[in-house]
Amino acid sequence: MTSGSDSKRSEDTAPQPTVSNLQKEIRELSETAQQLLTDKLLLESEVTQIKKRASRLEDEIRNLRAPPMIIGHLQDLTDDGAIVRSSNGTVFLVTINPRIDASKLVSGTRVALNQDTLSVIEILPDSWDPLVITSEIIEKPEVSYEDIGGLADQISEIRETVELSFTNRDDFRKFSIDPPKGVLLTGPPGTGKTMLAKAVANSTNAVFLGLVASELAQKYIGEGGRLVREIFDLARKKAPAIVFIDELDAIGSKRLDGATSGDREVQRTLMQLLSELDGFEPLEDVKIIAATNRPELLDSALLRPGRFDRIVEIPLPDEVGRLSILRVHTKNTPLSSQIDLEEIATKTDGFSGAEIKALVVEAGVSAISNGRKRISKSDFSKSLEKITDGRRGDGTDNSSGLYD
Ligand code: ATP
């Protein structure tokens, strides 16, 4: 009874809703609704972001879990599929993923194979070994014959051998003569062998591909043969090209009985080089110029006809040669009128072209450090002294009476 009368009393005392109160309440509720709507939109966009991220992470996990593919090379296509050689050398007949553009599948194409079925899954781009990529590749070397001092006979012999076979291909065909494939340059270090090879490439508009054979032998034991093959493949792609192999003796030394396993690997590199020399068509636009300081060490197989057809000796320059090398390297250098290049040529007996260049560079540095505008006689004297000391140090000094 009591509680009934209490509730009646509270209803009587509750404030009566007024219009303004109701309007205020509506305003507040609609603001809250607006706020909730905004929150909802924000949350929805957050959900979308999170879903995207989750799907990216799922992809990543799938990639990480995917089994590795095997790399192989296509050998042939048959009605039943493809004949591929996997990287370990085994040959398989396998199916081809129908998504692959079959017209791109030619013999030699590098492909990715499924690990279980060995199906061809993807076509891969050709790979060039990092060494091939980092070997010196110059589209057009800047060295020209005018930059070479002396060596007139050697230049004309190389032009006859290499340049003619690039420029007069039809004549060789008419005469039924195979043009020479390569030239071997022999001679002491720093006498301009690399320069000559670059100058030939320059005058024939050929790409210059230079590599140092000792690097093939040292860094890539077991890999040398493959690298030689890849370098020649690259040269064929970039033809006309000149492959310059410096320090040929490092891979081309005489084969000895009872060689160590390291020697056998080097011999495998040599065999690959010989097969490249024998393999490519004589008229193909790839010529080889090799250089060595130790021709007596070379395997006679390299010197058979059809391989290095000509051997051109590049000796240390004589006095006339030294004078013309001095002229080449001082062509754009301001010299004091007292300097007599002929006298310097006489005093530099036994110097290689590289040493004569070093002599001019040293003299120039001395002039600059003394604030002179021209190289003076004393700069040359100091430079001669320095270079001769260096030669004595490394045991190459065979000159005497350099100074008056
Ligand atoms: P290596 O056997 O050590 O590889 P190389 O015979 O190939 O030596 P280059 O690399 O051609 O010698 O020469 C080294 C440098 O010496 C050249 O860059 C050039 O400046 C200079 N030089 C050598 N010979 C001559 C030359 N006949 N005329 C002008 N410069 C020369």
C-alpha cells in the first residue's frame, strides 16, 4: 500500500517534458547518431585496411612456404611436352604450363620447373654471370690508332688480320678463304696490347669485351669453362665484337701430366676456350685478341691454325717508339721550351709505354704541386728519378745512365 502511494507521488513530482526539453534531447540524440555513423565508417575503413594487410601477409606466407623451383634449360619441344635439362644435368620429358606463351619456348630457353612434376612453370630471362657482367664491356672504346705511339708494323698486321675480316667479308667468301679468328699479342707488360685491342674495336665499330684470364682461373675454379661459354654467347649477341683475353697463359699453359685438381679445372677452362675457337663460324662477327707476357708457356693446341692464326709480338719500344709515345702523352700538356723529348727518349731505354706515360704524369704532378704553368726540365728529372727507383725496386730496371 505504502509503495503504491510513493510511486504515485514521484510521478506527480517528475518534471513535465516541455517542447524545448524534447528538442534539446532530439539534438543530442542526432549528434550522437552522427558520431556513431562516423565511428562506423572509420571502423569499416580500418577493417578493410586490416583485411588487405592480412591478405598480403597470407600471400607472403604462401610465398615463403612455396617449394623452390628447379632451374633448367629447354632442349627440344615434342608433341608430348618439352625436353628439359635440369640444373643437375638430367634430361626429362615434361609437360608445359598452358599459361606459357609457347612461341617463346625455343631451344636453350632458361625455365623454372615445378619441383615435384618438373613441369615448365615459367620462362626466365637469360642470366649472365656477375663476372661476365663486370668484365669490361665497352660499346665503343675511345682509344684510336693515333693514341698509340710506335707499333706501326704491329698495327698494320692486326688491321690486316682482324679489321679486314670484319670489313671485307665478301672478299673472303669470294676467295674461299676463312678469315682469321684471332690474334695473339705477346710482349712485356705495359706495351700497349690492351690499347691495340681497343683501337681495333674502335675502328671497326665493334663492342669490346675484355677479361683477365687469371681471374677466371683464380676466382672461379670449376666455373671457368661456363664463364668462357657465357662470354662468347654475350659476344655473339653483341656482335660485331672483340673478345680480349689478357694474361692468356693463366688458362692456356701447357697441359702437364699428374696435374693437381686445381690445374685440371684450369685445363677445363682452356678446353672450353678451344671449343669456342673451333665452334664459331669463321665469318661470324666475333674476333678474339689474346695477350700474354709468357708465350713460351702456352699450350701448342692454342697456336694451331684456325685458333690464334697470327702471333704478333709487341716489344718494348725502341728510341723512335719511345719518342712517339712521349709525343702522344704530351700532346695536350704544356711543356717548357727547354724540354727536349728526343733526349728523354734516349734516356728512357728499357721503359715500357706504360712507364713513359707514368713519367709524363709524374712530371705533370710535380709541375702542378710547384705552382708552375708548364712542365719544366727539373720536373722530368725528378719524375725519371722516381720511376727509375720504382723499377729498381721491382727488379725491372735494365736501363743505365738515365742521368747526365
Ligand atoms: P699488360 O700486359 O700489363 O696488360 P698491356 O700491354 O696490355 O699491359 P696497356 O694496358 O695497353 O698495356 O697499356 C697501359 C698504358 O700504357 C696505356 O693505357 C697507355 O697509356 C700506355 N701505353 C702503353 N703502350 C703505349 C703506346 N705504344 N702508345 C701510347 N701509350 C701506351
